[in-house]
Amino acid sequence: MKIKILPAAMDDLSDIDYEEEEIRQTWIEEVEARMKAVKEGRAKLLDYEALYEHYAKN
């Protein structure tokens, strides 16, 4: 079975691609900002494995 995509639907799909790229870029910027904050000592990383082990024992 072939599916025919109408031009209007293609415009909608390109909007989705743009939005996904915009969201992806926002996430990348957030991660870079967090990494910089850790490096500068303004934030700490959580060690989830250590936290799990600590609370699993208690």
C-alpha cells in the first residue's frame, strides 16, 4: 500500500523537524551550562549509584 503525502502535510512535517532541532539545541545548551557550573564549582554532580547503595542499605 502506498501512502500519498500531500504538500500541506509535508509543511507540517518540516515544522516538526524544526521544533525537534530547536528542542535538541536547547538541551545541548542546558547540558553545557551544567557542565560549566560543575567545572567552576558552582554545582555538584549527583552520584546516583552511591545514593542508591546508601539508601538500599538503610
